[in-house]
Amino acid sequence: MDQTRYVTLSLELHLFFARIMKEHSLFLEAGFTPANGDFTRKADFYKRGFESVLRRAIGLSHGITDKCVLNSGEIFTEFTANAERQTQCFTGIPIDRELTAAAARLRCGNPCRVSPALCRQVKQLNQTALRLLDGLIGFKETILKRVLCCRMFTMNYPLLIEHIIREGKLYRTLLRDAERGDLCGQSMKETEVFWNQIMMEHAQFIRGLLDPTEDALIQTSDTFAQEYATLLARAREANDRSMTCQESLTETLRFRDFKTAGAKGITDCKIRSVILPLLADHVLREANHYIRLLST
């Protein structure tokens, strides 16, 4: 196994996905009613668990992470710190905001080789994250089952719960592959199919969470949802020689600009919605991540 690639890939996965998972846990926690206090506490357990994973990943990443990852906007954006502050204020759920400040202090590097000690630390972190992921994915699946059989009410759409289950499973798959020595990741076709579906669902969620008076934004969201549905169908049908990569990149750059304006509008209290500020920033970071994958 290429130890340098193993370390850099693992840490880059954690810098992006551990933050995504802790926010999934927060969104679940914020969506429960008082009738489900045990679920609220369990969601908070996973939030704190992935905060710990992210904290450790940041501590190990100085001089390791590639410049294109640090500059991609997938680890944090210009809105993240304020979105976290506002979301903590609105929900009363504690957020370790020092993690964003620490991520902003990361500096890129070009490691020719990594030490055996760092490899061991990364392996331990991967194993910790995998155990947490198994638990969090099972927790999300339990919530979905209870919602679908009317045994639980939550403010989160069933589709959103399915959506965050898929993202958790992708994180787990990529980490398991790294632990087996498979450092190639998804094929570009698999990447497009997965992330075009994620982007399509983001557009659907945004459409459904906007205030009914936000007609123009609702129409734009609906257009993005339809356009990604078309791209998703093409990506599923494409073979490796006829990928729709450039179309997906062009569309996602446009969607990123829409999400950027949305994150600014929500954090500035200029858009009527039931979208938490951190959710607006969350979906922007995922678009930035997809853009980097398409660009590299």
C-alpha cells in the first residue's frame, strides 16, 4: 500500500465527511419532538463523536492535506463560522465552533513520505470512524423505519433521512476501501451517479423548505431538480467513454452559485424559509466537494 496516499486520502475523507456526519446528527437532533428525548440524546452522542473524529483529523492534517482540497470550499466556507453561531443560537444545540477556526489554520504540504507513527494514528482514527459510522447509519435507518410506519414524527423529510443514510454509507465504503488498500475511490461514473442524485435532492429539499412566498427561488430550485434528474439518467446510461462529466461540472458550478447566494441570504436573514443556516452552508460544501471531484 502507498502509505503516503493512504494517510492523505484518509485525512481528506475525514476533513470533509466527519463534518458532514456531525451535522447530520445535529439536523436529526433539531428535528425531534419532546416525545423522543432518547433519540435526541443519541443524535447528540453521534454529533460529539464525529466532532472528536474531525478534531483528531485536523490535528493530524497540518502539512499533509493537498492545496486543492484546502482551497475547494468543501472543508469550510466563508459562511460556516457564522452559520454555526446562528444555528447554535436558534436550536440551543452546542456546536464546537473551534473546529472551524482550527480547519481555517490548516496549511497544505507535499509529503514525500509519512512516518510509521502517523500511519498508525490514521489507522486508529479510521477504525474509530468506522465504528461510529456503523452506529450512526443504523440509527438513521431506525429513524426512517419508525417514521415510515407512523411510530415517530420528525421535522426531517423521509427523503432527507434516506439521503443522509446514503452519504454515511459512501463515507464508510471509502474508508473500508482505504483500509483494504484500495486507494482508487469511485469511478467517475459512480461519482456522477451518486452526486448528481445528491444535488437533485438538495434542489428538492431547498424547494420544499422555502417559504411559499419565495416564488422565484422555488422555481429556480425546481429547475435545478429537473436538470439534475436528466443528468442523473444520462450518467446511469453512460459508459466509461461517454461520460457526462463536463455537463455535470457546468451544472454544479451554476448550482454552487445559487447555493452561495442562498447561504448568504439565509445567514443575512434576507430569505424566508425553514432552512437552518448550517444546512444552507452544508449543502454548499457538498457542491464544492463534487466540483473538486469533477475537476480533478
